[in-house]
Amino acid sequence: MIQPKIYKATFLMSTLMLFFVMGCDTDADPKMGSLEVRLHDAPADYEEVNVFVESVQVNRTEDEGGWETISEPNQSYNLLALTNGVYEVIGEAELEAGTYPQIRLILSQDNNNVVIDGNQHNLFIPSGSQTGIKIQINAEIKDDITYLLLLDFDADRSVVKRGQGAGPFEYLLKPVIRASNEATSGNIEGQISPVVARPAIYAINGTDTLSTTYADTTSGEFRLVGLAAGNYTVSINSREDGYDTLNIEKVTVTEGETNDLEAIELSTTE
């Protein structure tokens, strides 16, 4: 008669321990990683392009109700100051590990402007500020790892001049933004002379121009960032008359590395 009692007690203890272990697994802390969002720009022939970022949000579900705010800068950024590898961190947060398909920028509807010949013109966002500017990123957040996301805000293609009689907003802001993961991309840099040529530099893959910058007007240095691994044609075009265009082919970009083209000299036209 003793054995059955011992068996029942052992079974009961085992069952309670199983529930305890399952309960611990359910309540375990989720794995967490970090996301840092950096804003930089392809240059444009304006004096300033100022965008006011109210908040930065990510979405894990692609559902309109699934947006999570990771930062609220409430700050204006002059995009033309963010070239040649210069950037601004507009958001950083700890997130649960997993894949985040989208990010969006909520921009102010009233505080964006472009400066031309010393005159400031307001930029109107046709879609308004409620839904934000959505960008596909498919960012994979991993445990204890920081994911560095680069947002290339192409000011030249984003500012659109309207026709005459178009109302109070002469210029529109239709953001063109390219996203890349710094960990899986590389860079190209170099130094161009003479600096008086004011060269523009383009990274071209096939028929697509994937990154653009202007050489520094003092040093001639340039840096093209956030490029996927592969071979590129680097096209250097003077913005002043009297210099030939130079195309450097088969420039290799390797993940996590910078290809330094070192000193480059532009030839004068005959």
C-alpha cells in the first residue's frame, strides 16, 4: 500500500516542476538588439534644403496599427550639410530582435524650406504629415547587436518646382530616400584636384546612379557611402567649364570596407 502513495507524490511533484519550467520560459525576457538611424544626403544646387523631422517610427508587422516610435527629434536638418560621409543620428533605440520591414519619418507640414539666391521658399508635402514618409528597410535586429541604418535623402530629386500660377507653394517636397545597412555596405573615397573645378562624383552601377556627392571645396576630398558590394563606375564631372569628365571603371566595393582611390587629377579641355 505504500508504493502507490509514493508514485502519486512523485507524479505530482514532476507535474508541478513542469508547469514551473513552462511558466519561466513564458515569462523570459525577449532578446533585444539596437537600431541607429543616420541621415545623410546626395547634394543639390541649392543653398539649403531644410526638413523638419518630428518623429522616427518602425513597423514590424506592416500593419498600420503596428508602428513604434523610436525617437522624436522635433528638429530641422539642412540636408546639404550632410554630404561626403557627414551624417546626423535622427533615431536610436533598443528593439526586440526580429525583422522590421519598414521605417517612416513624420515630417512637419509647415517647417520645411529651400533657400535659393538667399530667398527662403516653403516646401509643401503633398501627402501631408499624418502618414509619414515610408521606406522599405527589412532591418534584421539581432540580440546584442546594433544595426546601423543609413537614409540617403536625395535633396536634388526631392525638391520639385511647380509651374506658374500653382498657388502659394512654389516648391514641393516629394522625398526620395534610399536606405542601406552600413554593416553590409561599403564606401568609395578619394581626393580630386584642382578644387576650382568643383567636381560632382557619381557611383554608377549599370544604368543606375546609386550615390552622389560633391568634392570638398577646400581639400577636394570626397566620400560615397552606403554602397552595396559590387563593381561601380565612378564618374567625375566638373561643375565649372574647362575640365574633362573622368570615368573610372570597375571600382570594387567590399562590405564593411572603404576603397580609397587616392589622388585624382582632372584634365583640362583643349
